[in-house]
Amino acid sequence: MRIEIGTVVGHDPMGPDYRVLTLKLPGVAPVAKPGQFVHLRIAQLHDAVLRRPFSIYRVDGNHLSILYKTVGRGTAAMQNLRLNDPVSVVGPLGNGFPTDVANAFTPVLVAGGYGVAPLYFLARQMTCRGILFVGGAKAVDILLADDFRALGWEVQVATDDGSLGVKGLVTVALDAWLQLNAKQSPPEFFACGPNGMLKAVGDRAIRGNWKAWLSLDRHMGCGVGACLACVQKVRLNGQETLARVCKDGPIFEARDVIWED
Amino acid sequence: MKPTLDINLAGIRMKNPVMVASGTFGYGPEYADLVDLNKLGAIVVKGISLEPWGGNRTPRMVEVSGGLINAIGLQNPGVKGFTEKYMPFLRQYDVAVIVNIWGKTQDEYAEVAARFDGVEGVHALEINISCPNVKAGGSSFGTNLESTAKVVAAVRARTKLPIIPKLAPNVSDIGAFAKVCVDNGADALSLINSFPAMAIDIETRRPILANVSGGLSGPAIHPIAVKLVYEAAKAVKVPLIALGGITSAKEAIEFMIAGASAVAVGTANFTEPLTALNVISGLSDYLDRHNMNSVQELVRSIRI
């Protein structure tokens, strides 16, 4: 973990609702691992006291990219970032996904909306290929499907309105696949998305006796484990305890997470 | 010649008067990769109670205009957990360690204080009688003169370490609280804690924090804190540690002119972890520019 002033080297829309911000970060980028995140100070948001956490979408040499959607005043202000603007970054933060999957298992990535971003970074680092299940509200919320296909991954899509792929939750597509394939190629899950989706993936993993690595999202304060804002109830060596999502996560194995909401 | 920044605050020797505030810097290791702890005046660790404590439900924090509201609820590993897990780490550094303590009862405060007596590397105790986020303890003590007096006296009776009550801002006469702390044995005072505050989601009409309300900190509270420090400085002679909304040397200097001997950076650690270090260098530059040889010339230097 370090603090570094990055420079904007790219800031482009991805479809109508999303943007990719690329920063030159020679200190942070080369040591970043899939599943880790960066904490950005949005200088354009003058009265903000908190940084904003973003999972890492891709790393290319000294360049690090995040994929974001405008969901609040922080991301709204970020839209004004221009080429060559400086951005203060703390990172890489948290623990990443494991990137090795035992031979007998198929990596099964499950994404909700732009939760697909860190899974793309993961897929690029994995030596084996697998399948991505990605769900979203409508077709424009399904991102990077072709990029995964270009890496040799199978992609299955689900949308709430049926405008792309199967209609319904991503678990509809996932369950159909599991029924046909889980016996001969047991899955190891890697998931990023809303809590309901994470819990659903975790439940399937526990039932099937497979592993599921879940990327949790909680409102964070400091990002480094100091403030204890983003705690999650977990089971550690059989004991219930509070883990800091920013420092002890954000990746947790499904069996360790105790869902309360 | 560079102005001297070192101070002796109620027997606590610090290389500069800039500390990091309880609850905003963890127990030290969390920020050690980003901030050279040896450069800080002191680290005030997150509040410790007799036994481990789980704190409040989430959400525990929300950003608002010019600050944040938190209701962490004093989650901590307890005296034993803290001492075993974090003191060996902190002892590696040449920095004053001030342990913030709290209890659910007066006896618990005193017992926690006693347990820290003689723990190597602990330089002082800050008594949290002003946390707005716990039902028992915290500001239920610090907003009542009589219970403030009792808690401070009870802690005083059980420790030889310098004790620093941390005052609540939401009282009608801060001077009276400052005085009652000093009369009962306080060596210095910290002021102020966060302000009771609340934020509501207007779509759901529910409070944003699980605890319903919390404590407001950050730049929004700074001018209010300056006034409270100014009032407390008129009431007592002991050294004051001022905190509330410091983001740069400017706010720290304001506090010192108003009456503080030292300052603590809190919420700004989250925004910019290097804030305390920037305050130290900015303070040095300011003294230089104003031809002061020592930071002590700045303390209580207000011209009315």
C-alpha cells in the first residue's frame, strides 16, 4: 500500500452509463492484484472528507483502470476529470482473489452489473479459462462480454427485462449450467455484485461443497482498516467476529461470511 | 535557525505538538505504510474498554457536507487484546502513545486506567467521556458535571499516568467542565469530541446510520471547536489539546492561538493520510515567517 499522485491518461465512456478512468500509477499499478481496490481522492468534490473506493478493472504496465457508474456525488464529480489531471490514490488495498484454480475445477465468475470489472482483471491473470455469468438490469448494463469471449471465456448473460440473454436473475442461468455441468467439471466461484447475488452464489457453493470467493462491498471510511466503518460479521476459526471489509477483505470465502441483511 | 516544535505537555514529551486523534488512526499499524509514525507528536489510539466490544451495527458512517457522521460504537479488542496485539508494534517507534479509554461504568473507567499503569510505552491516558455513540458510558458522563467529576477522580485515583479527559462539545458551559476536570486531577484536556448529529435518507425516510444518530466531525465543526477551545483556555491553565476539523496547518495554528498547546488531526486522516505531516511542516514555516523561535510562543497568543 502506498499513496501516489496519479495522472489521468484516459477517461472514456463505456456505453451510455459507464466510464473507464485510466491513471498512470507507476507505484501502485504494477503491484496490484485482481480483487484489490484503490481509494481515490476526488479533488473536484471540494467538501468531501472521504475518498472513494473502486475495484481495479485492468492493469497495463504502469496504467491502472477503474470502471465506474455515476451513482452519487463523488462519481458525478469524477466525470469532470480530464487528461493530465492529478488524482491522489491510496492503493492497492485489501486482499485479492486467489488466482489459482485446481485442475479439476472450472472457474465460474458471477457478476452483477459493473461488478464484472474486477473479474475481468482476474480472468486476464488466470492461466485457465472458464465461464462468466453476468447479470444486469438491461442490455446496456452488460459490460465486457465480448472482452471475456476474446480471452477465450464462455459468457452467459441474464437481464431483468430480458433485453439481452435470459430474462431474470443471473442465478437462473447459473443454476441451469450447474445442473448440466457441475458433476463433470465442478465449479470454483468468484463473484462481485450486490449482496443478494453474493449470498445466492455462496449458498450454492456451500450446498455443492465447492468454494466461492465473494467480493464484498460496504460503505468504507478510511480504506485501510483504521476506522471500523465497513465491518462484516464473519466466522474465523469457528469464532464469530467482525472483519474489516477494506483490510481483511474485500474478498471472503462464502463459508466465512455471516449474512445478516 | 529553525523554530523548535518540541513540547512537554503535562509530562508527555513530544517532538512536535501534532497528534493523530483517537478513532481516526486505528492502533498505529493501519497507517504505518503511508505515514512515518516517528514524525508524529503523538498517536492517540482508538478507545479501549476493559473487555472487547463489538460496536454498533452498520451503516456506521456517512459523509455529509463538510464532514462525516460516525456511529462506530467504540468497537475495540479490550485492554488485554490491545496491549498484546498492538503495544509491541507501537513500542518500535519513537512516538508518544496516548491510550483513549472508556467504560460503561465509573468503576470500569478506573479499572481500565489501572490496567494501563506500568504498561511500557503508554505515555498518557485520554479519558473518553464524550462519545455520542454508546448508550452507557461516553457522553452520558461527559455532559453532566457531577459524573464528569466522579469519573475523572476515579481514574485519577488508579493511575500515575497523565490523564486527559476528552470533553463533549454539546454542553452549555465548556469552562465549567474544563474546571471540574482539572479540580479532580486532570493533567490536560482534549477538546472536542464529535457533535451529536443525524442524517436521514429522504427517499426511505429512515436514518442513514443504523444507530440512528452519530457524531459529526470534519471541517464543518472547526469554527465551533475554536470557540470552545478559546472558552476553555480562559477557564483553566492546564495544557489543551485541540481537535475538530483540522485539514491543514491553518486550522492547527488557529487552535493554538485560541489556547491549545497541541492539536490532533482526525477526520482528515481519512481524506489525506499525510495531513498530520503537512500540518507539522506548515506550522514550522508559519513560525519561521512570524519570527517565532518556539511553537510555545504561539500558544494562547490571541489578541483581543
